[in-house]
Amino acid sequence: MNTASVAELERLPGVGPVLAERIITYRKEHGRFRRVEHLMMVRGISDRRFRELRSLVRVD
């Protein structure tokens, strides 16, 4: 999550261009994600969507 580009994020299920941009913007404004759970702080990432993504992402 901390180094992924918009194109890479869009390959995740349920992540389109708008949500990918929100993730990038959040990362730029708040710094690196320290835990995968912090992804839920991005507008548009619901609990359900997070559960779908959790096993597919990491925050190295």
C-alpha cells in the first residue's frame, strides 16, 4: 500500500480509479500506512471492502 501506483491499486478487486486516487492522496497527506487496518481511514473503504482486500495488501 505504501508504494503502489494508481494502476497497481486498480488491479485490486473493488478498487477503481477514484478509490485508487483517494488511497494515494491519503498516503501523501498522512504518510505511510503503518498497519493494513489504517486503510479503512480512506473514504470509500468500508468494513466489507477492507475484508475483501486485507489478504491481498501489505504495508511494508
